[in-house]
Amino acid sequence: MVMHPVIAYLIKTTDVSDPVRSARSPVVTVPIVYGLAWVGYNLIEMSGQNLGRGLTKPHTSV
């Protein structure tokens, strides 16, 4: 989902050969993908795990 728009952008804006474009696309996409993964992990995954722990914690009655 990230690499396709990046490659399309590189095709439109650069006049370089395919091997050079192929080498540039991971340089651009890897930081974006890792950044999105980090945000998704911290905002979605960890929040869901904390919510699940709170819902499954045994309740004590006095």
C-alpha cells in the first residue's frame, strides 16, 4: 500500500533507469512502513491489549 504510490511518484518525477528506481523505492518506503507500524502498534495494538487485560481481570467481591 505504500510502495505502489512511491514507485508511481518516482516514475513521474525522475528520469532514471529501472535499477536505480528500484534501489530508491525501498529507501523511501522502509522508513514510512516502519513508522506506520510503530504508530499502529502503539496506538491500536497496545491500547487493545490494555483494554483486554482490564476486561479479563478477575473482579473481587467484598
